[in-house]
Amino acid sequence: MPTPRYAVNSWSTPHNTALEDIEQVARTGGHAVGLFEGKMKDGEDEELLAAMETHGLGASFFVPRVWSIVPVPFNPPGTERDPAARTEMICESIARFAPFEPAVVVVGPGVTGVPGERAGPVAAIAEGLARVADVAAEHNLQIGFELLAERRGSTLHTIPETVEFIDQVGRDNVGVMFDVWHSWCEPDLHEHLREYGSRINSVHVNDIRQEERSNFDRELPGEGRGVAAPIVASLIEAGYDGWWELEVFSDDGTFGNDYPDSLWKLPHEDLLARAKTAFDDVWAHALEIVNERAGDVDAEH
């Protein structure tokens, strides 16, 4: 197997600046960075581009300041709530991101924060996704439409229904953004990954606590429940060859819960070094699983 293309999303390091993210991701073995526009200062873009070039970093999955078409519970007070207006804000971010040439621009449908209570209206999400996809196409960019968890109150929360929704929107530059944390408990997940793997254009890697205390309480890959390696194995089997981007939320009070064991309380460069080691271990384990599965199939024949 080729060396995995490992990246880090800026949401994993909330107390860094965008420039610090670039420098620390490079020093800790990352090959790309997924910048969050909320960290990008006005007039800073050229400096960030130059820093990425200096450090040899690619651009993985960039996140607009407003990234979901309908609101999410953790939007700061005063954030625009109208889906059409939010859509236009995403379009402005896409134009800003274009010089960085990210592999994917992240767009989400939105969530209610209440399990089983789906965000909407769905028609507004479909209209918004079509609009941002058209703007992204003007800049030769792809949209990663993020599959969010049912336990978060997502409109769409399985791979088949997300693919069907994208097909109904009818834009060729939209793929599924898959996140281990959001989808680990989807029924028949591994079968869905193999069936729809070609529709996944972006992957967030992390892991699941044995008992989740909030929506911002995740583990490094391979820790906690340890579901990342089998999922990565299924994605490899499905032919996914894009960026494997670390995204870990671990609330230290930033989102209202000050967990004493929060990963975000670590110096962020130490966190990134530990995360890279964790990912490398998960990747090695995933390859072992792929080989074991292949051996089981051979034995059956």
C-alpha cells in the first residue's frame, strides 16, 4: 500500500493561530493542513500560502467560517440563521479559498443537537448545496458534503441516504465527507463503505470514547472504542485514496464542558505529535485487517 496522505484539520487545535497550525502540522509529520476560515485573519492569506509552500504542505479540507447550510447549536450568538444568507456566506468563503486549491471545501447540512430531531428544512439544504457546488465548480473545487450523526440531530445520517440526496441535487463536484465519529455506529456501515466508497471524497479520522460526555468529546485514532482501524480498512478496500485528515474535538471549556482529561489542554504541538503516532498505528493495524480479510476470502475459495 502507498504511504497514506495524512493531514490535520485546524479544528483539532483550537488555541493555535492558522500560521501556528501550518508550522506545527509540518513539524509533526503532516502532509497537508485543512484550515478553518475562523482562524484566518483579514489580509493574512498570502502569508499563509507562503508558509504552506515553505513547509511543503498541501491543502486538504478547508472549512468556511459558516460551514453548514442550516444552523448548528454551537454557532456563536449573532451568527446568521437564514439558510439562503448562510449559503451566500459559504460561497464567499469558497472564492477566498480558491487560491489555496484545497482538495475539498467542507459543507454540512446542519444539525439540531437533539437525537432523532432532524434539522431542516430539507428543501433549503438542497438548494444551498446546489448553489455552493456551482460556485465551487467555477473555481474547479470539490465540495465534501459532511455526513453528520443521527445522535447530533442530522437531516441525513447514513451513507446511502446521503448519496441519494447528492444525486437528487445533481452536481458532479459533490462527494460524501465521511467522519469516523459521526458514522461509526451506522447499521451495516462496512457494507455501505464498500458499496459507496467511490462517492467518498474526504475522510475525518478520530475515535470514540467508551462513554461520550458531549458532542465535543472524541479520542485520538485507535484509542477509546478503537473503531478507527476496521473503518480505515474498509475504506482502503473500497479504494479511497484521498487525504486522511485528523479532526479531534476534546472540550476544555471552549464548547461549555471543561473536561479535566481534555486533549486540548495539551500543548498543541505535543497533541499533534501524539496524534500522528496514533494514526500511524491505526494505519498499520488497518493494513493487517485488510490482509486478514483477504486471507479469509481466499480460504473460503
